[in-house]
Amino acid sequence: MTVRKTERLLNLLIMLLVQRHYVSKAKIRGILYPEASDEAFEKMFERDKDELRSLGVPIEVGSMDAFFDDEPGYRIRPDEFALPEISLEADEAAVIGLAAKVWEHARLAEATTDAVRKLTALGVPLDVAALDIAEPRLTADEPSFDVFWEATQERQPVEFDYQRSGEAAPGRRHVQPWGVVRYSGRWYVVGHDTDREQERVFRLSRVVGEARRIGVPGSYEVPPGTDVRAVAQRLAPPPSTSRAVLLVRRGSGHALRRNATTVTADVQGPDERTAWDRVVIERGGVGMADDVLGHGDDVLVEEPADLRQAVVDRLRATVEGAR
């Protein structure tokens, strides 16, 4: 996907999420699609809505006027967006890149700020607190993430070198990406492997060197009904089943809490600035290190020891790399 389209999807989500009332199609067009012709706007708007809905974003359609129903309006209710049945887990939120608090990525953080600034300048009543439901602040720090994410939206093949476990040297691979998904604490690209003519998943941390988009945009279609998360769960290595016990600062770690089997309130924590809860997740393990790190000092690992050590090692590597 082009950067422009990525930002447009993000801006559309933010615009509908922070509004207190339905937004008319005319206002959406004027703010987010100002240069599009009538036909181009209709196509882009419908496609953008479909893409957000396919990712679990509940876009609501309603009447702008209680007495007239000829002009529909659009919005995203924060309460519905945050409901457990929406299944907007931490990894899914990060993939969507809904807001800077979810995806601490320079381009999208800037897009989030620009969207809010633009809406405020136009005198639109905003509920910026609605963005808080997008916790936790996960990062997309794999070097090849941008290439696969943009190629997914542009429907453009990607060529890359891939280091498989147990093999001495990386091999050249070609894939038509269907989506990028976070599963078991790791990022994967899901798509059609054109060398083997089969669906495949590739772990982004095993991509060696620079991934390259090849061919022309729109050169393939994703099979109808494809659920990239289901494909990742089916083809990727099974997640760790070890139990994780975390201390989570009160008011933080909402996605971790959604996955918890038990939550014990008001336990002793590492500081007294806030109250702390003990959160137990049965399917934890080392793969959770990224999820924990994304919360900064709001989450502390009690067990298992290997998860705690993985977090410590990542922090040390970050400090050493900044020197």
C-alpha cells in the first residue's frame, strides 16, 4: 500500500472514532478525499470501509437527522470498538495500526496527529479519549514490515531472502502477500508462494536483507473469504503454552487482561505510584516479550524465568544499541 493510502485508512478510522455524532459522507469526502472525482471517491470510500470492517472495525451507519433518513452518516462507537466480542486483540490492533499508541511507527504517528489537528481546525467536536482504547503500544520494528504491509494493500508481489530454521543459508522467495498478522508474539506475512504455488506464512524476523516489491500493483487478488489470522494459526508453529504471570499497573494492559485466565486486584507491585494487579495468562511464553515491552514500566514479568530473561535481554540490547 502506498503511504498515502495507509494514512487515509488511519485517518478515516480516527475521524469516525473520535466523533460524538454521525459524520456525513460529504464531510468525510471534503476532509479525507478532497481531490477525488465523484466516481473515484465512491470507489475509494467503499473499499476503505470494507477494509476496515474486514479487520474487525465496527463502522456504524445511521441517520443524520431524526426526521429525515435520506442522508446516512457514519461513526465508530468506542464502546462497541472495545467490546470483547469484537475480538480486537493486541496483535490485531497493531496490524491495523489504528493510532500512535498502538503502532509507534513514525509515519503513522504523524498521520494520527495530523488527522486530529485537521478535524480540530475544522471545528469538529472530538472525543480524543476514544483513542485510548487502542492500547497497548505495540511496535512494528521488523525492518521488512513496511514493505510487506504496503505490498499487501497494493496487491503487489514481494521478493526476499528467507532464512529457514535448520538451513545453512537463506533462500530466495517470492510471495503475493494477503496480509500481515501478529501471532504468538511474532509478525508473519501470509500469502501465496508463487515458487511453490501454495499458501504460506513467513516470519518477518527471518527475512534476510531488504525485501523488494516487484511487478505492478493490483497484479493479483486475495482469495475471497480469506482469514489471514486463521491461515497463520494453521500454518505457523504452535504458540508456547507456558503460563505467564504479570504484574500490571492499574488502568493499563487492557489487551493482556482480555487474554487473562485470572486477574487478582491490589497486589504489591514494584512501585507505589499506582495500584497493581496480578494477571495470569495460560498461553504465555517467550513470544510475549514484545507484548510486555510495548507497555514500558506498566508491566513486570514475575514468571516464567525465560520470559523475564527475554525481556531483560531485549532491554539491554536496546540500551547498548543507543550508546
